[in-house]
Amino acid sequence: MTIATPSEGLSAPPRGLVHPLLQSVRKEKAVWGLFVLCVVLSLRVSSVTPLFQNPDEAAHYLRAYEISQGHFVNWRGHVGADMSCADYVVVAKQYGPVANFQQQAVDNLGDPACTVKSINTAGLYPAPGYLLSGLMLKVGEWKNWSTPTRLKAARKANGLVGCLFLLVGLLAIRHFRVPFAWAALLPMSFWQRSALSTDSLLLGAAFLFVCWVVRLVERQQRPTRADWAVLLGTAALIGSTKGLYGVICASALVLLWQRPPELGFWKWAAMLCTPGIVAVGVAGAWARVGDPSLIYLGNGANPGAQLAFMGQHPGQFLGILSGQVGALGKDWFRQMVAFFTWMPNDVGMTLAWMLTGLLLPLLATQTNPFNRAQRAVLLGTVLLGTLASIVPLYLTYNPPGYEGILGVQGRYFLPLVPLLFMAVAFERRESIHLSPPLRATLGMGLPFGVLTWLTATYLTR
């Protein structure tokens, strides 16, 4: 990997996105400092979050348990791994109730010899997103750790790997970019990154993919084989977590404006679509081998009937969607930026607006490496990603024609945040100089935001 030299990091190239506060600091030092901060906070978040209180964490724990037992795919007729009834009750009932797919009633849950299948609502999720968590649960089994200890160990491992994704992505780009740092420090990012969930790998892979696209735009050169390996590899990881987020790979189309002279437009466009095809293909392959009976349908949902409704009444569906954005957008925003259910709404919303307010002056001091057409591509990708986050829930969690969209949570939009920031950052071509008081104010913005939400974490415990 090529890292900018000190002279490169201190210059203000016409298309760089250089933060004036960091012009006198080596970019690598800033990145490593952010990495250390993220590691420390991730480990702390892994410990202080109540047991199984991350979204759907009990179901994800059961899926990771299956991986720890070598059960990678829930084939039709071969669903779940054997699990002691006592452990199942602790995970699925005591701490985080999950939908129970057990095929028979179990009357002797207290019997040490009693076992059930680890059937859960995450049973169709691909195995790669749980490999690390499954490994930690296996280590916990060998060392005879308690269920809470195994959970926290898996959380910490996921948090550390998520921080490594951040490190590699930020080192890959030429200059320190405050919007990326802000996205990495979002409180909800820590909760997702430091949870036992497939979302941890999804966030890391999506962040690295976007960083690599920015790297290629900065270099203004044709991607090398190593670049393609990173793009396709991260696309495969995205497809191996939640495949619909493969639309993030459409951001590679910003490279259309860097077409090699020897390649025709359509051939080059097809090459740039390859990461998205890989992500969708990997997701489709995993979906085909799983037992469809594990698809969780809530509230009387009927996907076929719902699709028919959307096809016959597209205008009504768009009206429902826009109405829900107006009615629930504030809650989605709070959930995406700040904390989840165990923080009071007023505190979470206050922090969400505070952190967003800190970002605005930082964006004002930035330059943008993308032209207007490229920014339109990024905004289109964000829009597609938003629909990809909402439509599956409308199909599987809402009655046909329901005048609302149940089940949507703000955290679903979190992987799109880096793309959104790069699309809306101010379009400047040169760095600007700030007065010392303003530099000091902005320089304290990110640390103050981090300390604020970390303090709030302790106050709400």
C-alpha cells in the first residue's frame, strides 16, 4: 500500500480534501491517533452495553453459536445446531427474547441432558459475517466461559477488526478526511462495530470500499490489479453480510470519468459494475442454499401479495414511503447518529443534533475531489441504498397494502453515511485559512463530541 510522504501530506493539491488544522501534522499520525481512540472506545462500548441489548443480538448469538459448532449453512431439513436447553434459555429468553422457531414444546428445560436446536431469526444470514464471533464462542467453550463472557469476547473481537478496517481505509487515501473520521466516531457506529452481529463486518467492508474509491479518484490513474482485488474482495464481504447493501458498490461508477484511453466507454462501465455484480452474486448464492422456511415474516406479512401491491400501486407506495419519512425521520436520524433503545429519546436526539452541528463547520473547511456528475452518482447510490434498506422490511414485516412501514430502524442507513458525506462536502478547490480562535474551536469539536457521548453513556447506565 502506498502511503503519502510527509511533503505530500502537507501540501494543498488542487483536488485534495485537506483539513487546514492538520496541514502541520503528519497524516499518518492523525490516522493512527484516530485508530487508537476507536480501539479504546470500542473495547469500552463492548463492556458497558447491557447483555444482548444490541439490536437482535440474541438471534445473532445463536447464529454465531451454529458457526462455532461447524454448522455453516442451514440446509432444508438440517436447520440449527444442538444446544443445551439451559444455554438456549439464557440467550433467547432471559436476556434477549427472540422469535422461537422450535418445532416441539420442551418440558424439561432444566434437565442438564436437555438439548434443542439453535433455530433463530438470523438463520439465513451467510456464515462469513459470523466467523470471528463463532471463533470467540468456541474459545469460550474450550475455556468454560459463561455466556456473558463469551458475548463480550465476541463483541471485542468484532470491534477490533472493525477498527482495523477503518485504519486500512484511512491510510489508503492520500489526506486525512474529517467527514470519514466523523463517520467513524458516530456513537451508533461504535455500537454496531462492537456488537455480536453481521453488521460489524458490513460496516467495515462498506467503509473500506468507499475509501478505496476515493483513493482511486485522488490518484487519477487506472486501477491496478491490487486495487481490483480490494474492490472485489470488499464487495464479496458486503454480499456475505447483507447482500442488498451491494448497491454501495455502485459508487465505483464515479471512476467513469477516469476511463483509460484504450477502453471503450461501455467496456469500462461494465468493468466498474463488476463489484456490484460480485456482491449481489455472493448474496444470491448464500440465499439459494438456505432453508426458506427461516425467512421471518412478521405482522401477517405476505411478500408475494406485497410485491403485487407495489406493482399495481407504485404511487401509493411512494406516498406511504414519503409519509413515513416525515413521521419517523426524526427517530431514524436519532437512531442512526446516537444511541439505541436504552438511551432516553431526548438525550439521544440532543446528542444527534450536537454532533451534526459540529460536522457542518468542518465540512465548510473541506474541498471535494469529485466533480458534480460524480457527486450525483454518489447521491444516487445513497438513494438506492436507502430503498434497499426499507423495501425488504416492507415486504417481510408489513401486511399487504399497510399504510406504514414497520420495522425500519435508523441504524440500517449507517453504512451509507460515508458516501453521503463525500457527496455533500463543500466543493472547494483550495484549502482556506482560519483564524486561531476558529481553528481552536474546530480542533476541539471532534474530541468534545466524543467525550460528550461517552460521558452520556455513563450517566445513562
